[in-house]
Amino acid sequence: MLIKFEDIIRKAAPALQVVTIEASVGNTPTSDELWSLIGKAASDLKEVAELSDINKRPAIKATREAYKACGKEPNRYRPSAEALCRRAVKGMELYRINTLVDMINLISLQSGYSIGGFDMDKIEGDVLTLGVGREGEPFEGIGRGVLNIADMPVYRDAVGGIGTPTSDNERTKLGLETSRLLMCINIYGEEMPVDDVVSLTVSLLEKYAEADDIKVNLFKP
């Protein structure tokens, strides 16, 4: 999968790095072992961070700044990593969805990066364009209904929007039937080093999702 960037993203987020990871996978209900890792990551974060610290994490702060540069208010439409970390620090129960989704949440907790997870068989074409949402542009967020993505960074395939740092689209979401995965790790500002987040992701995919034919690429505006 190729990632292309619109000029507005180049201007709003010049330091952006997007790591894409493609793999053949087997998705399953989340195992107790993986769920315990997620619980520990949430608990560890709660021990060291206050709620007011979350939007100051380097990765989350940089994502919020990109939202503002695009014209979006990040307090109304928080990046997914920020929302997840806030939930953990508040001691709220996290959602248990499936192996791939919960694995992405684990990586987000540890890295601070908002990560798109897509079923490649549901993506139209072999190029994604990262641009900015338009007024009235249709987008059905997973579990959120119609989402106002105007002035928000958005990945589009040949049909339309499939993912933002706030929410991915129902059309390309990961389900138990998913056999080909695309992850887009959105690094608006580096916190966990790129090599480390790639190593963590690949190891989790191999251990919990029987991943093979793994391809890693790095794209910059």
C-alpha cells in the first residue's frame, strides 16, 4: 500500500512519519494472555500519569497540534490514543473487541500513537491519500455513527475516507473474518522510537495473530 500526502498535510505536519505494516493474519477473540498485557499497560500508565498529563505526552501533543493546524478542535474530537489513555488513567474498563483491535490499543497505550487498523480486502485500490476532511464529507466512525471529519486528517482510498486519528470507518474495520491487515502508525511527533514501535508491533502480530508475509514501510510528507 502506497501513502500519498496532500499539500495541506505537508504544511500542517511537516514532521509526520507514517509507518505502514501489512501482514497476513488470523484474527480471533482476544486471549486472556493478551488482555492481561493490555490491563497491565493501562495500570502502569495510571500509576505514573495524571489526567492532565495525557495531552502533554509528546506523541499526543504533536497529534493535537496537527489537528489545530488543520483547523480542528482536538478537545471535541480527541485522537484515539489520547481518548484511550484518558480512559486508562481514569481507571475505566477498556473495551475488549478482538485480537487485532486490542493489540493496536496496547501499542497505542505504550507509544502514544494513534493507529489506524484496516482490513485490506475492504480497501479500494492500492494507494491511500492522507488529506483533510471536507465539510459534509460522509464518514461513519466505528461505534460512533456519522462523524464530522471536516478539518481533520483523513486517509482516503478510491471510494472515500477510511480512517482518521480519532476513529476509523465502519467500511474497512477489522473483524474476525480479517485475513489481511494494514496498520498505519501515525507519528506526528516521535515518542517511542520508530524501530521500537515496529519491533513491538511485529512481535505482537507474530505471537497473537499468527502473522506472516509482514511488510513494513515508512512514509514522510
